[in-house]
Amino acid sequence: MSPIVKKKGEKFTLPSKYLLFILALICAALMVVSFSTDALDKPVNTFAGFIVVPFQSGISSVGSYLHDRSEELAKIKELLDENAELKQQVDKLTEENTKLQEDKYELNNLRNLFKIDKLYDEYDKVGARIIARDSGNFYHTFIVDKGSADGIEVDMNVLADGGLVGRVSEVGRNWARVVSVVADNSNISGKILSTGDTLIVSGNLKTYETDGCVDFSQLIDADGLVNKGDKITTGDISDKFLPDILIGYVNDVKMDSNNLTKSGTITPAVDFAHLSEVLIILENKQTVDED
């Protein structure tokens, strides 16, 4: 057999079969030593202490971190679900509360209508709800959801809050337009309930918008008995309004320049800013036909 000759410039390489044989011998020797003696325990332990244990500790820390984050994410998801459920409950309760407030407001209105119905129980009446208001002025006119099909006619008197709202000015089959007592073109023959003195109540939108009042004039109060707070009702000689319906209360009174009559302002019995339901008297003022 000829010897292995290494040529100049070539690297020395060990055949793989020899390398495998050498590694097998080393492994066998290590196995013998490990079973027969504890000579390798210390090096192995030292290797484990420096390499394996820190690696295991790192793996354990990472695992603990990932477990904690997983639990936090699960908790966050649970809280988000609870928050969404609570929000739905709050929305539902808010809706129910709003409905209860509306029902309470409507109940109060119905109670007021019931009181006024009893106050003027000599008249047949029908309840109506306001469905539209005058676009030019909030208090001038409004439309209700009852009309000729319900027996409504022009000039029928309209009540609310214990007093006079106005009169019907126009009628359709299922609607009617009402002109309020505060409208500028409204003039009513009235009287002071306590003295019987007559006067004229005139609507005044500007005064009502600024002070919540309307005007009165042509009051003859010779004895000076009329005072603030006195009730003013419709008079007996009114051509379109039934008698003794409350219009409002004297707010102030002053002597006119002629020193014969007095004028002033009235606070209406009706709160027109919060008016939503009314009663319509199904009867017109009877007038005398002249031959």
C-alpha cells in the first residue's frame, strides 16, 4: 500500500470513515467513564450551571410573561364585553326614563285638562293635541288634530290650564286652526270677576314675548277696587266667547290720560310656551238675530 502523500498546497483532510470511528471511540470512552466514575459529574454540573440553568430560567420567565399577558388580554376582553353590556343597559334605562318623563308630562297635562273639564262641566268638550304651530310666531296660531269629523266648528272656544286659549278660526275634516288670545288681532270683551267692571282684552305678541302679558283697556273703575291679581273672565256681551271663562289675572293697572278709564296688562292663565293638549268646547256663543 502506498503512503498518503500530501501534495504541496493541499489541505490535510481526514476521511469521514476515520472521523466517525474516532467520535465513536470518544463517546464509548465517555460512557465508560460516566458509569464507572464520577469524574464527569463536576464538569457536567458546571456546564449545566452556566448554560442550561440560565436558559431554563429564561424560558420560564418568558413563559410566565406570556401567561400573564394572556390572562390580562382575557380580562380586558371580559371588561370590554361587560362595558358594552352596561352601555346597552344604560341606553335602555335612559330610553325608559325618557319615556317615563314623557308619560309623567302627559299625565300632568291630562290632569289639568280633567280639572278644567270639571271646572266648565256645563259644556260638552273634546280633547285635541297640537300638531303644528304658526311658522311666523310661536304663540299666534296653531293646528290641532280634531276637525269637522269630530264636531268642531269655527269660533268654538278652546281651553287649557284652567283658562281660555283662544277660538277656532278654520276647520278641516281632521284638523282645526286655533287663534290664541295673545295674537295681535285678538280682542275680547271681558270683565273683572270681583267687581263686574267691563274691559277689552287685546292680544299683544311683543308684550307676551317680553313680559308674558297681554293688554287690557277701557276699564271703568270709578271706585278704584281693581288690584293686581284680580281675575279677568270673558264677558256676557262677547260675540264669540262664552261667558265667565278665565282669561288671566291683572298684572298692573293705571289711569288713562282722560282720567275716566284705566288700562294695563294681564298675565294669561294659559302657559302658551308649554301648551300641547287642549279642550275644545262643542258649543258656539248664541247670538241674537236682528230683523
